[in-house]
Amino acid sequence: ATVLLGLPSYDIPPGVNQPAKLRLVLAVLLGTAALGRILEKTGLCSQITFGRYVRQGRKLGVDPKLFIQDRQFNKVPVRVYQPKATSDGRRRGILFFHGGGWVFGSLDTYEKVCRYLSRESESVVVSVQGVKPLRPTDFIAEVYETVKRFCEPNLCPLLAEDAVVHQLPESFILTCEYDVLRDDGLLYKKRLEDNGVRVTWYHLPSYHQNRGVPLLFRERAAFFALQYLNGDALHMQEVLEGSHIPPDMRLKYRKWVSPDNIPEKFKVRGVKPLRPTDFIAEVYETVKRFCEPNLCPLLAEDAVVHQLPESFILTCEYDVLRDDGLLYKKRLEDNGVRVTWYHLEDGFHGVISLYDYCGFSFPAGKRGLDSVVNFLKSL
């Protein structure tokens, strides 16, 4: 069925904790994709629409320790979590942009994650609904203007998706989730993904080591990025092969985006040599916005990166996006930005999003969340 329905092949790495549970999660994931493909072929609904419906989280009851309110900031849906306990001073402010590859996810999907972050770090969390539209967002600036009181210099908001994080003056960078890679932080995974790094460079070691590891497959990472950018997945194969990168750009950015910058211990599971590919101008014109600094901070000039605030990066060993996080960590450190890094040896993409989720939680997800909370408390 996987082959007939065009679904990706998969791999459950031996280092993952509770592999049987991950296989069950994968079965649900593949089943949803297969049924969605069938419904799309019959004309009943699109595969993406069905996937969104299935991934919607259920409504939770009242939390005795939090005030929770749905609001709109300049017509942008948000959910605000505020601890009920009194505070001696100003609370930290966290802007949370959920994962889902710019295609899936909602306020309800990450309800338990946001509640946990707010309770445990004693912070105000503002969760932003970011699935629609499926284009580079116009509402980020509006959200920031409305909630910037939570982003004062003495605070550090938690920013998830990278395309969004880049536009805010202070950011909490989380590499996780969001991924098919070693992503403990679905959030930071999203940050890097949203900044298009994965779409631009699919030849990093983690993209081959973890290309078939759930919850994010290598091909799906490109699919989601192209859906977000253009509303379709045309030229996906060319993007995966690197045909969208002009020779001059490849040469210019090699010093920042190169397997040579990945520590050797992350290459022990194998590195696939980069095969030269012909540049296709048509493909580049379709996706070139991912190479602009305002969408891809990893490609920003040193003068810009140098001004970024203290950051937290969470990576997962079995995440396709792991190396994106490692490269961004190096970029920040090379520019004198203080970085707190936490790596989940048994983590995979999306592990945080499964926290307390219908019995599908993994120990790595809880550890990842606690690492975020510890960082916030240290500020």
C-alpha cells in the first residue's frame, strides 16, 4: 500500500526509545496519508484537508493553574496562557508559533505543550494560529505589535517557526520537533524549516541518515516547504537534488551551509557524497525566496547574526533537520552569540508534539520540554 499510494518508505532507528510505540504512531500517520490520498483521488476532499482534520487536537478542560483565553490580535487568532499564581515582578513572555510544516497544526494541536510551558516556566505564553494562509505570512508583524510588551529586552520570548522568528527582535530558538531528524524540538525544527534551510540544502548528513525516520521524512520536508511557498509541490525532485541553487550562491554560502561544519560524531552513521547537479533557472525562480535573508536567517550576513540575542537550540539525533540546528548553532557561536544547546540522543522529529498525546508520549519529549523550561527559568 505504501508503494501504490506514493507514500515514503520508512526506517525505525535502533536508538529510539520505545520503537514499538513509534511504529504505532507511524501506522496512524501512514494510514491517514493513504486514506487522504484515496479521498483526494475520488474528489471528496484534498489529502491536506483530511490530514488537518485528523490532526486537530481535542478540546481540553479547565486548567486549575492557568487563565486561558482565545483572542484576536489584529484579526490573527491567538490563545493566551497566564499562570494564576501571583508574581513578584514581570513574567517572561513566550511567543509560540506551532509546528506542522506550514501545512498542519492549530492552537488545539499544541494545547498541552503550551500549558506545560506556561505552568512549569511560570511564563505568559501567546500561541499563534499560523496554518493559514499557506504563503509567507503577512500577519507576523501585526502579532508582534500587539504582544510586544511580552518581548521587552529583559524577557526572552519562545519563537518557533524560523520564518517568523527572524522578524522578531528577541527570539527563543528551539530546534526540535517541528522533525524527521533528531528533533526534540518540533519548535526549533520548525524555525529552521520555516527559514527554508532544509529546502535549500538537502545533502547534509542528517537528511540521508534520517530520511525515512518518522515523523518527518526528507521528501515530506520539501513537500511542506513548497506547499507553503507556492501552494503546490512542483519541482520537488529538483529541489531535493539541489538543482535550484545557482553556482555562485552555492559557492558563497558553502562556508555556512556545508557538511564540513557538522561535528564528526554526527557522521558516524554515514555521509552520502554530494553529487554535482545541473542548475535549473526555472526551479530557482520558483523557490528563490527561501534564499533571502528575511526568510532564511542562516544565510544572513555576519553583521546581522551578530545582533541576535542569547538563544536556546534543541536538536534530535533522529531528525532530518538535526544538522540545520547544528549549523545554526555554529553560525551563532561564530558571531559571539551565547547559545544553550540541548541534544536528544533518542529524539526524533515531532517528539515534543506527542507530549501527553493519547498515550503516544515518549520520554525524550518530556526531557526536551524540561530543557526548554530550565532555559527560560535561567533568564
